[in-house]
Amino acid sequence: MFGLSEHELASLFGVQRQSVTEWREKGLPAARVASVERLVDLADVLAREVINTRIPQIVRTPDAWLGERTILDTIKADGPEAVYAYLHRLFSYDNA
């Protein structure tokens, strides 16, 4: 998802990299399922709208509409919902 390393994924969720490794081996803790599902949904939206190989670059590129933050920074600070608003504006035909 988003072409993230385990370190980047851990940073996104505010956990240690070892936690991400444990999630892969033992499964997600129940308390993390909803937040991971929201990110997977966000990744699906991007996959439908842009060329998949560009997604890692897109999520790491600062944008003025995000206050010069990246999509990843915005997710970390404000959650995925803030990115949905950005994507709606970005993919809208009327973004004047």
C-alpha cells in the first residue's frame, strides 16, 4: 500500500517498526483494523484514479492544497478523511 517500507508504515501509525512486523506475522490487533481498512480504501481510490506505479510518488509529493504537506504527512497528522477531501477536489472537473 502506497509503496511504504515497514519503517514508513510504522511511522504512519505511530508505532515501532517491530509492531508492523508482528502485524504481518500474527495479524492486526482489533484496535487497528478500522484505521488500516480506511487506508486500504484510500489506496483503492487512488488506484482507480491514477496509474498505480505513480502512487508512491504522489503520496510523497507536497501539495499546496495540503498546506505543502504530502498525503502521508496529512494522513499522519489529520487522518485519511482530510485526504478524501483533497482527492475530491483534485479529481473534480470543477476545481476552479
